[in-house]
Amino acid sequence: MQYRLEQIQRMLLFFTILFLPFGAIPKQITIQSFGTILSRYTLYIGIIFFVIELIVYPIHRNRKFLFFFIFVYITALISLGLGVAYYPYRQLQYFHVYKLEKFLEIVPINISYDNLLPWWIFFRGIKNVTLDLVIYFLFPYQVYCLFKGNKLDGFNFIKKAFIVLAIFMGLYSLMEIPYLLFNAGISKKLLMLTTPWFTDVSGGYNWWPPLIWKGQLRSLCPEPPHFGIIAAICEAFLMYEYINNKIWAKKGILSIMLFYFTLMIFLSKARTALGLFLGEGALFFIYLLFQTQKKEYIKSFIKLCIIVGLSFLCTLLPAYMAGNRGNLAKEYAKEYIENNIASVKESNARSNGTRLVMAKSCWQVGINHPVWGVGKDLKDVYILPYAQFYGHNDPEIKLWLEGYSKNGPLKSPFPTTNQFLLIFSEYGAVGVFFFLCPMALCGWKLWKNKKQLHDIKIATIFIILSGQVVAMFSAVGWITYPLFLGLLFSEFEDE
């Protein structure tokens, strides 16, 4: 029975990874209480089976973890309770909650809408707090328990799932690349036909995600930065396979896959993808310099660099074919680097200004409520004045403000552009401390078992995990962070 429960969890975990690109699924298949991210559905079902296993079979019960989880849960509920108690309800007087109104029409209880609203917000918050803690604390513990008895199995299982995912995304992008490189009309029509099958087009803020993302590859994802976060993981596993494989036939297939997938990353023009790709590549290079098989590994890495260079040259094809080939290609290459890599350091380049405004706003909310924060999902009413002040000239923030003024803070919240600042604003310094605890414990265990870093498998997990942590400074946290946190914990020899 326990074996069957674990096999079900493994199957659901495999599908959780395969479903990662689908972050804005159509309303027809959405359960409103659980959001539009498809991978979370299979994750939650897997957690249910894991909890059943914990109840029936005590082998995976860890008193320290359970005590920590319960303590974190209580502190999160205290934060939520204080947030609900001090929430400025006058800001909601023009934005009635439709579900609550319907509830009062159906249930014959003698209580006013205004008196019931705080309780509705509180119980809604409990649900979302629970889901948060399940993802960031219980999910990595589940991954740890699934693979701690067989370390190689865990790494290979996760690696296989991401390589299969890379193949699926690559196959879909076969009709996207001709549109991006050559503006092929048939590719555009196919994209317009297929995208609504798995994406709620313009479902967020009445414009996101768009039907067609002009000039940037996004594959099966709602937007290019989402593709970038997934692509960084897939590319790391492909590089691991290439460096570690000595069979020439497999190496040839992996060369083709790496060339094509690297081309996809360059065509995404997503600074998240490019930053993580270059950062993880640099970490791989530094790691390989210190290995005993240095010559063999360095040769493979040099070949990887050649593949990357050829992929980048393919992005210059439209400029090269347009005439005045040499100069135009050089100008395009220079422009590409300036716009998609060097622009990261410029505060007003692309979406940098928008991200900076939201970061400042969340920071100010956290500074004003430093210990406990304002409570889960209650930050937006406090962010509003800062967003209006800092972002009055930003076109994207103007669209968010329009959505806020039309639907209110509960129905149209501001997007998250920094996971750490989101936690600081909602849960305060207490929340940030507990969020960082697993990272700190992982760092301590890594230092304690530093000899294990000589294993390229563990180094690969660490490099991927580092990339996912860095990504949280410019986006909401993905389930890939707790996934690789749990996988790395399972690699350590001690409990």
C-alpha cells in the first residue's frame, strides 16, 4: 500500500513538472479557489496522498519538521488575523464581493454584509496561507521523503521529467520560430489557433497574456520570462547530460537538442532566461575548473560554447538575409546584447522601471508594518498610494491601476515582481525569517557535506537551485524552488 502511494506521488510529480508552462489556463478548466496555474493542481493532489501516507505510515514523520511547520502556520495566521483586524474596510465600500452577497441571499442568517466581510476575508486568507505553506514547506519535504532512500533515482527522475518538458516545448516552438525569424503568416495563424487551447488570452487585467507575443518566444508559457525560468532548468540538465555522456551517438543527439533549445532561449529575448542561462553557464565553468577530470570536462564545455555561439548566430539570420549583411548583422548583435543583457543595469530599460516601482511599493508597505506585515493578500490597498506616486508615468502600472479602480484590491491585485519583498509586505520580518530558514539549513548542510560537491550531479542541483533563488528577486516564487530544495536535501547523507 505504501509503495502504491509513493508511485502515485511520483506520477503526479512528473505531471507537475510537465504542466509548469501552463500558468494561465482557460477559465473553463479552472477551479477558481486554486488559481490558473495548472501544475499546482497536480501538486496539491500529490500532497493529499503524501499526507495520507504520513498518517498511515509513520516512517516519514519527523517531529522537528512537524513542529516547525505548525509553528510557521500559527505565526502566519497571527499575521493574517492582525491584518484583518486593522484592514481599512472603507477602501472596499465601492467594491462589493459578489460571492458574499450571493451567500447572504441564499443563507437565512441575520447578519449584515459589513459585519460578515472581515470573516470572509479571514477564512479566504486561511485557505491561501495554507496553500502557500504547502508549496514552500510541505512540498519540499515530500520531495525529500520520496527520494532520500535512493539519491540517484531522485536526480534521474527529475532530470528525465525536465528533458521531456524541453522536448514538448521545443516541438511547439517549431511553429513559433518561423514567425519570429521570418514573420511567416502560416505560423502566426497556427499560434492564434492553438494558444487559446491552453491559455486564457487577455484574462488578466484585460490584456495579459496576449494572443501573440510579438518579437519574443514564449513557447507554451503565458510570457517569455516564464519560459526563461523553466528554460534555465532544462538547459542545465541538457548541459549535465552533454558533459557527462561519453557515447558519441547520444552526444550528437544532445548537441542538436542543446543547439535548438539555446536558440529558443536567445529568441525569447527574456532577460530572466538569458541571465539565468549565462549565470548557470558561468557556475558550471567555475565548477569544472576544479574537477579531477578537468581536461575531459573542459573539452566538453568548450564544445558547449561553440554550440551556444552557433545558436546565437542563427538569431542574426533575418538581419543577414536583409542585405548589407555584415554591417546589419553586427548592428543587430550589438543591439541584441544592449537590449536584452546590458539593459538589466538600466533603471528605465524595458520593464525595469515597473519592477522597481513595485519593489519600492512593497518595501514601503513592509517598512510600515515591519514585524507581522499586513496579512496574506491584503497588501494591495496599502500599495496603491505608492504605486500611484512612483508609477504615475509607467504605462504598465497605469493598466494595473485601471484594473484596481474597476475591480478593487481583492479582485484585481498588483502583480508580484519580487518574492522576498512580497513576503516582507504580507508576513513582515517574521515571515522573511521563516522563509529563509530552509535556505539557511540547506546552506549549512551543503557546507557540512562539501565533499559531496565533487559529484557533478549534486553540483547541478545546487546550480539550478541558485538560479531559482535569484529568479525570485524579479518574479513571484515558482514551485521549482521548493522542488530543487527538497531534491538537494535528499542528496545529503545525514538526516
